[in-house]
Amino acid sequence: MEIHQVTHNLVLTSRLDNLGHLPVKVLRSVSGSRLVAVDPIGCKVGEWVFTIANSAARTASGDEKTLTDLTISGIIDNWVMD
């Protein structure tokens, strides 16, 4: 698991069937890199979240058939970045 901040909602006009219909968010890691993750919990821009990666991300998305390598799995309350 890693901690990221949600920076944008990503709108997809077309997607593969196996990507599902989950919202997609752009994230910024603590180190500053950018990532994209599916969001089954409905977080908002600016919130700090923790993510689950790799094959476990498919399970965390709620559907093992979802094609994802990164899933937002929880919202962190009162996170202050150093």
C-alpha cells in the first residue's frame, strides 16, 4: 500500500469492457510522481488516499476481471504531509 493525493478526475470517452465503469483518478505520490487508479470508493480531488497495486488491485476494485494495476482503497482523514 502507498499514500497518494487525488489531483484530478480523469474522463474517458471510450474504454475496454474489462476496465469496468469505475471512476478513474489521477494521483500524485508523496515523491511527486503521477499515477492513474480506479476509484471504487468515490474520493474527491484533494483527498489523501491509500492504494493497492498489482494483482491485488483487481480484487480491491470489487471485480477480479477489472483490468487495473492500481486501486484506491481508502480515504485518509487528517493527513498532513511533512
